[in-house]
Amino acid sequence: MLDIRGIAPLLSVFDMPASISFYCDKLGFRIIGSDQKPAPDFDWVLLELNGVQLMLNTAYEKPERPANPDTVRIGAHEDVCLYFGVPDVDGAYEHLKSVGLQTKPPKVAPYGMKQLYLTDPDGYMLCFQWRA
């Protein structure tokens, strides 16, 4: 058996400063590692919140970055959903509203999980959930 102790998904992002603002300023993650470029112009960062890790990497190095995201490249982002275990889903909803994020109120899924969905700046789905 493998002795796995965690997971740190890597998301490809178009606008690193916007993503850092979303994940750090709105959700509460903090940067614990980076490619050592001046903030916030990183090409890669490792974020952490309560032991949960997430990596962000720019889709393009700064000199090659187009003016707008490639719709074909980001088209599949809505197929990705990160599920976060959050014991107080209603509290998460209130927090997200208080920091100006738009989301629908939590609902209980047929399989018994209370869930709150949100989309990040790059179109990735995030779900904050806990057993109802």
C-alpha cells in the first residue's frame, strides 16, 4: 500500500495576480512556496489553508501571454471540480458573500452532502461540502 499523506492539485491559470487575490484574499489560502519571482507576478505558487494544498501555474510565461485567454484551452476547466471538506457550509456561504463573491445558497445533494458551489477566475468549479 502507498503511504500517501496529501494531495496538491495543480491548476493552470491565466492571470496569476487575479488567482492569488481570489484564493488568498477571498478564500484565505496563504502562499507557502513560489518560483521566487516578485509578487504577484509568479508563474508558480504553492498555497495552503488548514493543511490543504493547491498549486497554481500560469498557462503562459509572461512574454508569451496573449491579451485574452484561449477559449479552447480553458473550455474544459468547467469539467474540473475541487471538493473541499468544510464542516460549516452555511458559514462558508456567509463568508463568501461577505467578501463579495457571488454564489447560490448551499443545497443538500440526494446522496446526503450539503454543498456550496463556486467558480474561480479561470472557470474551475469549487465545491465546499460536508455531510448533512
